[in-house]
Amino acid sequence: MSIFDVATTRRGTGSLKWDKRPELQPFWVADMDFLSPPEVIEALHQRVEHGVFGYAVPHDGLVESILCYLDKRHGVSASAEHLVHLGGLVPALSLAGRAFADPGEALLTCTPVYPPFLNVHRDGALELITVPYVLEDAQWVFDWDAMENAVTDSTKLFLLSNPQNPLGRVFSKEEILQLAEFCDRHDLILVSDEIHCDLILEEERTPHFTALQLPEKYAVRTITLLSPSKTYNIAGMGYAYAVIPDKRLRHMFNRKSGHTLAEITCLGYYSAEAAYRHGEPWRRELISYLRTNRDLLTAFCREKLGNVLIPDIEATYLAWLDFRPTGITEPNQFLEKEAALFLSDGRLFGAPGHTRLNFGCSRALLQEAITAMGNALGK
Ligand SMILES: Cc1ncc(COP(=O)(O)O)c(C=O)c1O
């Protein structure tokens, strides 16, 4: 039995995932049902034990653990001054929009995508331009021609999710280089949200190429957003960071935050440090567990459901299900009503007829969802 098979009760614990619709089994918002690594829990215990919870700063140990992580995992040598500490990545997406575009100017992104990408433009009264990803040889890829046609003179930034939520793609080095070249040619700031980069399910086959590894000349237009939150299941602790090597860009980003961002808590800082310092063996076990969950779900959809399409999931614990061939136009409503399952509605990602299933749960629970989905569709 794996540590990830242990089902910890979350209902009634103030959990967004479990308590929002208690009448349904939750497979929606992107957090996992697993306990965080024991070292993270222990670090939190120790900090809580101290008993004083005043305003916090990113302590040296945290910064050291991040720089070490960037070096060891990504081969990137960053320095402390390149880091901008944040209470979450979504505020950073909004801040980037406001920092690098003026009202009336535009941001560009590709769909389907994590819903805040489609909404943060409102914070800065910006225009939103979207271009759908296209399926090529059973793989979701950028539609370069459509992007060339869509980009305008007033477009100022491109928001990238890599690995991609919800498609589960890990973009290759070539794709990221081509994207950087596209941004360079159109004078766009590239905002690369890489929150899922430690959740790659077969890293030898699809390694992560971080925007931080782009050639030096692109640094003047690149912001990379990272966090240990998804991987170590500490999203509720509220800690993320941006790596912005270019001084001018960093200044523009910081200046625009004004009074819009809340203080980061000491528990956010300490849990992040412990995750990066001690979490790697746990992460490896997690990846192996998620891989089996992915394989189970993929095989079920392809062998038993035939007409619910599932892409090859290279990363994340999120499965993007295309219900359109079933003739079911509202898959979320259907699954709620017929299977008592709560998934994420594809419309929020810019793609009606789709739904996103979070398989970051015990295998037993995933099996229940599979059975319920099979029964509902078999009716
Ligand atoms: C691509 C992506 N970015 C950001 C977030 C959320 O980041 P945060 O909780 O730090 O705001 C998520 C959560 O699912 C995500 O998938």
C-alpha cells in the first residue's frame, strides 16, 4: 500500500474542494487529497510551536532553498535579487497585466487555459486576445499562423501555462524557443507560469524547458512564475515567487503592485522551504502514484468510453476530457446529475463541451469516479 492510498477526511475541514458542494464527490479544483510530505508538516509544527505570528520576511533559509532548487532541478543560476516573493501566482498574472500593458492594450494567450488567464485582463482594463491550441498528430500544439494573425500592435504580453493546464502538455525546448522568438518579434513580455513543472509524469521523455533557460537576449522580456504549492499540496499556504533576472522588468513589476498584495505568512515561507529542501523523495513517489492514476483513467476512457476523448497527459494531475463526441453538450451538469461528480467546467477554460478531472486523489476514490462515470454514460 502506498502512502497516497491513505484517504484523509477533508470534508468539514473548510476545504474549498470538498466543502463547496458537499453533496457531490469532488474532482475539480487543482489540489490533491494527499498529506503533504512529513518534513513539511514538521516544519509547520515547529513554526507554530514558536507561537508568535507577526509580519514575516522571506528568511535566508527559504531563499537558499529556492536558489538551490533552481540550480539542481533546472540548471539555472539565479540570485536572491532576481526573486519576487508573492502570496500566489494568480495575483502575479494580474500584476503582470497591469505592469506591462496600459488600459486598452492587449494580452494574448492560447486556449483552453486555466481560467484566471482569461480574466486577469479585466484588472487592468486590457483587451484579451485568445488563440486556440490545435491538435496535430494527437498532440496539442501552438497554432503559429493563427497567433501571427491574432497579435496586434497594441498587444503587450503573452501568458503561457507550461506545463499546460488543462491540456497536460509539457512544451518542448523547440516550442518554447519559437514562442520566445514570436514574443521578441512582436515585442511582447513573456509571462511563463510554470507552477506545474515538478509534476511531469515521464521526465525522460518530456523534460521541462523553463523560460529561465532561454538565451540571454530574451531575459529582458521574460518573467517566470513558480511555486512548490501544487507539487507538495500546500496551495492553501499562499506562497509563490517570480524569477525576473532583468532589473528594469523587475522594477516595473514591483512598482505596479502598490498596495494590492497581502503580506505573505510565515507559514507560507516555512512550508515552501521545507518542501524544496526535503520533499524530493516524496515527490518521486507522488509522480509514480499519479502516473498509475493517469494510466488507469486514460485506459478507462479509451477502452470503455471510446467517445470521451482524453489527450496523452504528460504532466499535472488534471485530465482534460472532451465530451463532444458523446453528444452531451453540458458534461459538468451531466456528471453532477447522473454520477454525483463535481468536475471543472470546460467553459471556464474557454472550451465548452469539455470537463477537467483532477486525479490527485487516492486510487480507490478515482476508481469510484470511473465507475460512476461509466454507469452514467452506460445508461
Ligand atoms: C497554471 C496555474 N497557475 C496558477 C495557479 C494557482 O496559483 P496560486 O494558487 O498560487 O494563485 C494554478 C492552480 O491551479 C494553475 O493551474
